[in-house]
Amino acid sequence: MAAASPDFRRRMTRRQWEGRAFHGLCLLAVAVALAMLVLLLVYLARQGLTRVSWEFITSFPSRDPDQAGIKAALLGSIYVVAIAAVVAFTLGVSAAIYLEEYAVRNWRSRIIQVNITNLAGVPSIVYGILGLEIFVRTLGLGRSVLAGGLTMALLVLPIIIIAAQEAIRAVPPSLREGAYALGATRWQAIWHLVLPQAMPGILTGVILAVSRALGETAPLIVMGALTFVPFAPDGPLSRFTVLPIQIFNWTSRPQAGFHEAAAAGIIVLLALLLTMNAAAIVLRNKFQRRPEG
Amino acid sequence: MARDTRSLRTSITAKALSLLPRHWKRLLWERLIRLTLAAAAVVSVLTTVGIVSVLLFEAVLFFQEVSILEFLTGTRWTPLFASQHFGILPLITATIITSAGAMLVALPLGLLSAIYLSEYAPDPVRRGLKPVLEVLAGIPTVVYGYFALLFVTPLLRQISPNVSVFNGLSASIVMGIMILPMVSSLSEDAMRAVPRSLREGAYALGSTKLEVSTRVVIPAALSGIAAAFILAISRAVGETMIVAIAAGQNPTFTLNPFVPIETMTAYIVQVSMGDTPTGTLEFKTIFAVGLTLFLLTLMMNLLSQYVVRRFREEYE
């Protein structure tokens, strides 16, 4: 080291300083991202926390910002998300089982796979156009919660299929082989061994899909959900609104009172999403701790 | 005891007798299940077919009344006014402003965050940070719209009086924050897939961490990083609520980020919220715009997949 030339040492010091500066820059980028998150949450809390109350959750919207509540929107969201979850879960898990356990690797299964990947990248508003044409107009469901739920089901279907495929692929083949050796049919092996093993992973995907459906606004606007709904949905063909649309509507109004109501609505929405994501994380941890088969 | 044995024997005989039809029944059952599952897989293909045919069908009707040339090259978009013009360019420029602006935010911040997570952060820090950053991606876009219109825009207006209440700048900054985790997560995955031996080789030659990150890891992970960027642009182009709330509803042919503009997605929302009757030429515009949007994002998604496949560096 003593032999290092002064020139080398000078350049070494410079490179080390550059390295430290770059490290600082990277840290700064992460800090900016985190700061934005904190800023967003603090701003929302300051705007809306005082408006969140039991009354806010159980009141219908009103022309008076201080009276306005989210009952209709919350119930509408629950209806839409429940329909979407049931339909997308059934279709998505079935499709994933077919692709992973039955389909032969040929051009047909490859087309289905490429198609699913690309569907996941289609802008959500395009699903709204699809829902409007197919469910609302062609199938004559009208601008109902059922049409909204089915539109959302198609939107989240790729998410569930991809998650379920990964979960099924992670089940060790030895389990299936053991079942086959005991004389089980393919479906018996899937139903009794593969699915129970894959279920935590599948459910994680379902929860992610549901939180996506809960936060989506654009497709339901295009599909024709209402913005002012002073009634609770009373059946699958009832007209409806959802929480994000209610928030959008209040945000677009000029009065500060409605902006506070929008912030309060956002807090309720984020609380719901947080609960679901916490559930997903708990499930994922349970899933990851599972001993290798 | 004897009775038990006998009853056991008869039940075995009964089973043996019924084995053949049961076997058939089971085979049939298996067939049926297989078919049902395949039908579910076909639904995803039908969704694509549905999207393409709905958009094409209505867009063809639209283009029977409006020339494609006017649609693609016109600089005035006024389908809802008395003097109708159907030039989509104002919607395109608006989409370019907001997406490019979003990328200017998300690209450097996302890439630097990814480098930090992949190369610098100790493992527990990385495992804690990544999900927190991903929270940003999980926040509904309507929430970002609210934040853009009511927090970021007033702030920008304090800095410069030239900024309008509705503007592309505020929407693109907030959209950049929204897609940042997508850039950072996907880029980080690509960087972590670069084998350790490459880094160790560079360190053995006396490189600093900066040199290893920028001259070894990033070039090796470039296909994954590029794919992440393209996906992020596609996401920004298709993003709706932030621009519908914060960027305005004025289809102006401009690249000025301070004035109200209208993106393709915001236009579709505007028509859907209004009382334009379905079936009219005005209403059919949303299918033509939707088709343009769908094709643009599809091309970018395919390009992203192609980049990953074609330019992946394999180290095996």
C-alpha cells in the first residue's frame, strides 16, 4: 500500500467520495418516496379524520356536505366486490387448475397464457367499455350491481389466475405422485392434496384482487354507475354507486365541506384496504413457513 | 366375530361387483371436470375477443362517418360541441404530457430506489422497505386524484401563478409517485437476478460499489429494467382517475404542462359521466378513443415482453 502513487491515491479518494455521494442519492430517492406516502396520509388525516364517524358511515349522501354520508356507496362497493370475488375466484382457480394440471404444453395453452399476461396490462377503463357493451347492453342487465360486479370480475380475473397458477406450481409433484400411486384419479389428487396446499397462496391472490376491485373507479363510471344514490342496493339488478365514485364526486365539487367528506371517505376506503392487505400478509407468512413436502 | 367377517366379505364382493360401472362413472366425472375447467380457461380468451370485437365493431361504425385521416391527424377535438371536429391529437398530446411527466418522476426515483434496495440496503431493511413502497402502488387512483387536485396543485400555484387549477403538471407528478413502486420493484427483481459472481469479480478488480452498480449490475439487468419502464409507461397511458380529476377536461393541442388538458382516458370518463345518448356519433367516439388506447398499451406491453425475452442476459 505504501507503494501506491499519489496519483492513484487521489483518484481512489475521489472514487470513494463519488461512491458515498451515490449512496446518499439512492437513500434520498427512497426517502422522497416514503415522504410522499407520509405526506399523503397526514394530509388526508388532517382533512378528513374529524368527519369520520358512525353517522358518516350510516348516512346517505346529501346536498348538505355536513350531513352527507357513505352508506349507499359502502353497500354498493360491498355488493360489487362480493360478486366480483365469487365469480373471479371460481373462474380464476378453475382456469389455473386447468392450465397447471391438465393442459398439455402446446400452442393452445401458450395462447391462453400469453393472453392472460396481456389482459393484466389492459387499462381498467377498457374493461368498463367491455362491461357496458356486454353486460349492460347485450345481456340486458342494465347499469346494475350485477353488471358492475361481473365487469370487475373480468378485470381481476388475470390477477387471480396468475396467483393461483403460482400457488399450484409450488405444490411439490411428489404429493401428486403419492396420490396416483395409491390409485387416486387426477381430480382426487387435485381436490384432496393440491388445492388444500395451494389455498393460502390462492387466497393471497384473491385478497389482492379484491383490494384492486375495491379501489377501481374508472370502469364502473364508464359502465354507468350513478354518482348520487340516496338508497341502498336492494338486489342484483339495483342501480348503485361505489365508494371511489362517491369520493370522485365529492372531490369534483367546489365546496370545502365536500372535500372533507371526500377525505373521510378515503380514510374509510384505505382502512378497508389496509385490513385486507394485512390479512394477505398474514396468509403469505403462513404460506412461506410451510415445510417443504 | 364370524358375523363380522361374513359381512365384511359380502361387502367386498359387492364392491367388486360394482367396480366396473363405478370406474366408468368416475372416468365420466373426470372428463366432465376437465371440460368445466377448460371452459373457465377459455373465458379469459373470450374476454380478449370481447374487448377487441366490441371496440372494433363500434369503431368501424364511427369511422364510417368520420375519416380515419381526420381522426389521426386533426388537431381539434370537439365532438360534444355544435361544430364537431374529430382530431384525436389533442388527447394524444395530453396523454404524452402526463405520461412523460410521470416517467420523469418515476424513472430516476424508481431506479435509484431499486439500486438502493438491491445493492445497498441490508437484508432486514430491504424486507421492511419493499412492502412499504408497494403500499404506494396499492392506493386507489381516485385518492391520488384527490391529492393532486387539492394538495399538489395549490402548492404549484403558490410557486408559479401561471399554473391553472387544472393542469398536466400536478397530475403527472402524482402519477409518477403512483408508478414509482412498479419501476422500483420490477427493476430490483431484475438486479437481484444478476449472479453474485459478477459483482464479486468486479469487486476483486478493485471497483467501488458505485462502479459495480452502474457498470456491472445495471447493464446485466438492463432488459428487465427496460421492460419495467415500458410497463410503467403503459400503466401511465392507461391511468384514468388522476388525470380525470386533476388535469382537466379541455382538449387543447399543446405541450404546455401548466394549462388544462384532456387525456384519452379523461375524455372517456367525461362522456360516460355526461348525458350523451348511447348510439349517437358523439357516444361512438369513446370506442374509437378506447381502441386507440387499447392498441397503444397493447403494443407497449408486447414490446416489454419482447425486450425481456430477446435481450435477457443468461448466466448459467
